[in-house]
Amino acid sequence: MIFRKFSDFAKAGHVRRPLPSFRLKWQCARFFSISLNFLVLAVGVLSGCAPRHVRPPEPSGPRVTVEQATRLIPPGEKDPEGWAEDVLAALEAHRLYPSPEAVCSVLAVIGQESGFEANPRVPGLARIVRQRLEAYGQKLGPFGPPAIKALLEGRAPGYSKSFEQRLAEVRTERDLDRIFRELLEYYETEFPTTYTAVALASALFKSTRLEDYNPITTAGSMQVSVRFSEELAGGDERALQRVREELYTRSGGVYYGTARLLGYEAAYEKPLFRFADYNAGFYASRNAALQAQVSRLTGIPLVTDGDLLIYDKQGEPVDRDSNSLRAILSFRQRFAPELSERRVRRDVLLEKELALEETATWDAIKRSYQEVTNETPEYAQLPSVTIRSPKIRGEKSTSWFARNVDRRFQQCMERFARLR
């Protein structure tokens, strides 16, 4: 049974609730996509509740079979049937109809992010983690570097080599992630006093936690956000550790990546924008278009990055007005004085939800834009975001990422057309 492994995920308690945060508060994990015909049911596996606003239509169009999905995978990849089974199983687990568009979207992201490797190798991993640890030590003041040196000289139970020696040998994300987690556990259990001192110094120097210096923030064949995956799974600390291990399996990486890619409702006319969202955040493409429209109406230059608010590292909005929020408040004064500032601020808090489109602020911006410019306001545009990651060389952009994934998607759809 190709869907057995994901029913096992649910039985093991990995799928318990919709996300409470992570820059989007899912309301009953509603899965639906108008533009791509991703014909979806409410995600009962994830949340056990029905959608409040949208009743998905009955599935229509061709259902991709395992045999067809196998032939959609680029030639030369290892175990194409295994990948096909895992993709279809993930769609089934999330109650997503396995249309050609859905299957090709997932395959395109896998191809772009890992080249169909469940546990991809990353050049220079040892250098990456060493640089991050040294940067952390510098932020702790004079005793920071010696504390980091002592940490690296330690040995986890059952190992003859120090953490520093083991880090020099890492080749894959999983290897590095495991060592880093063992390193934290070692410091917490073997040297609690020292660890507490370091944690205190971190707060005093306004640094981040040592845990935040783990360079593995995205993982697996789809390079899905680790935080997203953990919040999707829920559970205690042991469950969260299990999620990290699952991300490095083929089935687990595809499972969490598929939820991140297709697990929210948006009226995108092209899959290109969903690919951009995968990189830049939920509804980044929709919000980038809104930023461009507010900028044109007010004359205030804005970076169309898809974020209307400023967020901390945990994905929560901070108590400081962003340039986009200030521009929207300026728009209110000039074009929609009937809206209170309090109402606008409350509406903008919904920017990572579909519900933003049901607010008075959204309606006012779209209506005013059409009246002033005599143009139909676009629903989405590619956000302007620079990608910086210790795992990639040089600077890339969300636009670059989305267009590369879209190219793979189009090739996949062409292959499917030849199958029929």
C-alpha cells in the first residue's frame, strides 16, 4: 500500500493540529487552490475540522497514477517509482487531489531544492557551523570564545572523537544537525552552570540563543522550513526531535514539503506565485502586489517583499511599524478616512492569512487603485526578496527561485501531456 507510511505518521501522533503561528495561523488547515485545480478537502488529518469559508468542489480531471508519476520524474534519477509513491502518498495524507498540476508542483520543488536527494550533501558544512559558532561566541563578550572552545572539545556519550573532530567530517545536513543537537544536549546536561551562564550572557548582550545558531533551518529533499515542520507536527520536545529525523527521510521530507507548498488557499492564476511563496513566505506574492499598489497610490517607495509587518526570528510581528504599514496608514488618511487606524492595524495582522482579503482595508486599497489608475489591480506579483543562506553560494532572489521551479514544472507538465 503506497499510502501506508503516511497513515503511520498520523497514528504516531505526528499530525495533530494546524499551525498556531509561524507567520500564518491556519484556520482548520484549509487546503484549496483555485488556479491550479488543486481540488482539496479540509485537512482532517491535520486538524480534524471542516473549512469555514470554502467548500472544495468534487475532484475532476485526470488523477495521476503511480506509473504516470514515475514517468514524470526526470530521467536518470534513482528510484523514480519510490519518489512517485511518496509524492502521491503525501498528497493523499493531506487530502490533496493528485492532479498533474499538484504532482508536477511537488516534483519541481524537489528537483530544484535537492535534485531528488533525501539527505542532500552541502559543500563546506563544517566551515559554515564553525563560523556561526564563532560569531555566537563573539557576541557573548570576553568569555564567549573560550566557552565555545570548551564546548567543541567535549565528547558526546559513546563517541571517542570531540565535537570539533566530528564537525570536520560532516558531509550531509542530517550529520550536521545530529551533531549540533548532541552538542546542545551535552552542554545542558554535563555543564548546566556554564550553559546557564552562556544563556544569561546571551540575553545580556542581546544575542540569540545558541540553539538559533544551528545552520539547519531548512531540511530534506524539499528544503522545507524546520520550524514549519515542527509546528505542523506539534507535540513535546521528543516529538520535535523525531520531526527533524523524519525530514531527512524521503517520505518525511516530501510529506512536510508538500504541506508547506500546497497546504493553503490562494487565488493565484499561475503556480509561479506559489513557488515564490514557498521561498518567501505565505502569501508573499499576493502581499507584494498590495505593496506595489499602495506605493503607487501614496507615492511612498516600498520594497515589495511580501511582508506588511516586521517579524522576529520566531515569525511573530514586532511592536514597531514597518514602512509598508506606515504607507497603508498614509493611504487611509488620503483615500479611506472612514477606516479607523485601529481597524487598519487589526486588518494588517491578517497578512499571512486568506482572511486579509475579507477585510475593509483590502477592499479600500483595491477599490481606490482601480478608481485612481483605471486599471484592474493585480492579485499577485513576484516579491522582491534576496536569498541569503550559508548553504548557497552568492546571492539569489525569490524571483530566481520561482522561475527555476516554474521551468521544471512546465517541463513536467509537458511530459504528462506526452503520456496521454
